[in-house]
Amino acid sequence: MCGRYSLTAPASVIAEIFEVDVLPEVLPRYNVAPSQSVPVIVEMPDQDANGEWSPGTSVRTLQMFKWGLIPFWAKDAKIAYKTINARGETVESKPAFRSSFKKRRCLIIADGFYEWKRLSKTHKIPHHIQTDGKPFAMAGLWAKWTDPATGEDVLSCSIVTTGPNALMESIHDRMPVILEKRDWDAWLSPDTPVERLKELIRPFPAEQMKERSVSSFVNNARNQGPECQADYVEE
């Protein structure tokens, strides 16, 4: 699974790589956790000057979504605690994800993710995993849910995961699907065939990744700052 990640790159770098305007809420974040508001890139139908949807046109934007997908049919938001990740092997059939997989895919921006390597029943060491140190796109799904109590629309997302590559397999048996830049358009496009989407759900090349053990400071989701990525010290 992927239960924690980082996004510490300057807004200008994110804007340049993904060619979108970056919102003020996208601050350096060393310890992004479930239920928080996270930056995602979505492709929406464009609007004309009168605010009407323009058929056949779309615009790519960065928006803030809650991490933990709430399907449109959910009775309450509690399901979000179970849907921070969507297993790529079953994403087409799982009720919570299948509609989003077909119609509402997104890019979830990160520049690293954390995973804990278990050494014993009581001892785990956090690792920070990156590609080239620059922001990358994790394959995501999103949904819009209307809170029946307040009438408020809630936008939420989930990270698609897959099996480990050679670098990850000694740390954990799952990893997020990291998309190559050349595949961003295909993942976002509503016209991409399902079989092509399935091809994109695969481990990122191990030779293009790096990892290191980091401080247990990151274990607490409330902790923030560079200390989350300090070198691991045996306790």
C-alpha cells in the first residue's frame, strides 16, 4: 500500500513539470497522510464564456482533493479510511472504484513516498523512495460525493497500487503506480480503452528509483518538516 508520501518541490517546479497553475495550498509537505487535502491533476470538460460545457473540449487543472475516495453512492464518509489505495488488479471490478476507473482518473503529485520495512513483529524502519528527486505522477482515481447531512460536495481520490519492483520487494509487497510522463495523457483521457489503462498499471522501473531509510520522526502523521527525511538512527 501507499499510506504516506511527500511533496516538497517548489510550486514553480510543479507548475513547469505539469504545465498547470499551482494553488497556494500546495506547500512543501514532508508527511502527507490520508484524509488530508492533496493536490491532484484532473482533466475536465471546458466551459465557454457563458459557463456552459463545450462538447469535445477539455482543460487540465490542479485541484485539491481529500485523500480517501468516497464513492458517489456512499451513505457517509467513513469508507474513505478503507479507500486511500485501489489495488490495480481489481480496480475494474471493485464497487468503490470501478466507476472512477472508467470515467474519473487523475494524477496525484508527489516527489517521494514512504514505506515501512518490517524487521520483526515490533520493529519497522521507514524508507523514503524517490525517482530522480523531481515531482512525479502517481496514478489516481477520483470521485464526487454529496454529503447528505450538509449538501456539500466532497472531491476525493485514491492512489492505484501494484506489485513491487526489484527495489521495493525487500521493503514491501506493494507500491504506487508511478506513471511515465509519456503516459499521463492516456491515463487522463476519457477515451483511452480499458485494456490500455490496464497496461499502465505496472511497477515503475527499479533502475530509475532510489531509496534510503529515514528517521522514525515520520511515523507520526502529525509531524512535518525536513526532520521526516533525516537519516535513520538506530534506536
